[in-house]
Amino acid sequence: MPIEFGLWRIDEDYQRLSSTKLDRESQLEDLLAEDPNMLGREVLIGD
């Protein structure tokens, strides 16, 4: 069963942010591949 993570902006109301490529998305992917436990959940990293 896949798990979807979302980013939310919380001001006066809740707003889910759209999924877009980050400037340093590949750097974040590398960090998560090295230590997926930083997400705080058991996850399986695939290619």
C-alpha cells in the first residue's frame, strides 16, 4: 500500500501545496536514500 506525503501551509487556513520539482530535489533524494529513517517512518526506497 503506497503512502503519500504532502506539504501543507498553515496560516489562517490550511492549504496543501502543489507538487513541483525543488531546486535541490536531487540533493534531498540523496539524503533520504542514505538515511530514510529521517522521515520518521519505515519506508522502502526503490529505483
